[in-house]
Amino acid sequence: MSNVYLGLGSNIRPEENLSLGVRELRRHYGEVDVSSVYRGAAIGFEGDDFLNLVVRISSDETPVDICHEIERLHDLSGRDRGNDKWSSRPLDVDLLLYDDQVIDERPVRVPRSDILEYSFVLRPLAELAPDLVHPVTGKTMLTHWQEFDAESQPLELVGVIL
């Protein structure tokens, strides 16, 4: 079984769509470890705030199979997969890490660069797996979070339970 980390975010009916995502992940993979939920401003475009979290699953599926499951979740939420990367969305699920593998072959790119670029990914990941070592940098997620300029991308812990 591989340890897999996924980032989930939504700024269209976020509580409803994040609940949908986590519920479907539990149905498909069984036990799902869930971080706290954080609210942050949309980055790269004007839009409502996002709610974000990170989950850990265990799976025997390949990274490509997990990417197919992610697309199924996007379809269930009604996400329109147009060309505009920077837009509001009911559900955005990203494969962040697949064990300690480094893969850069579409559709799989792990570790996802978002881990080190965005507080809404790194903070919940560091909360969920503080001792997890980034497969490229060799540093723990907690160390990365401690070194991150959190003031540049402020987050608010919200009381959403999934």
C-alpha cells in the first residue's frame, strides 16, 4: 500500500463540495486522514475565498489510476474543465505526493510544486504529516512550513469538520 496525499479546495459551495470529495474518497479508498480546513484568498484571480485541506489515503492503485479517480470527483462536483486554470471551482483535487516517488510524466507530476509554493497546501500538509520528508528537498513538511513566509499568504483555520 502506498501513502498518497491529496490537496482539496473549493470556492463554490465549498463545505458541500469538500464534503462530497472526502465522502467519495472514503467510499473508494476506505480510511482517509483529514487535516483541518483553512480559508484563504483566491490566488491569481478575483474570486471568493477558498476552503482547502489535505488528506492522506493508502492505496494499491497506480498514480495514473488515482488521477482518473480525481477526474471522476471533479465530474461529480460539476467542475467545468475549461482552459482557465485561474478561476472559481466547485472542487479542485490535486495529487500532491505518492510515497517518496518523483514522477514527471503526464498526467502525474509528484511531488506537486504547489507544496512549496502555496500556504493552503503546505500548512495542512505539515499539520497532517509534520515528519513527512519531501522527496526532492529532503526536508520535513514541518521544516518547510516553519521556513515559509506565512504572512504573504495568510490563512484562517475554520471549523469545518469532514
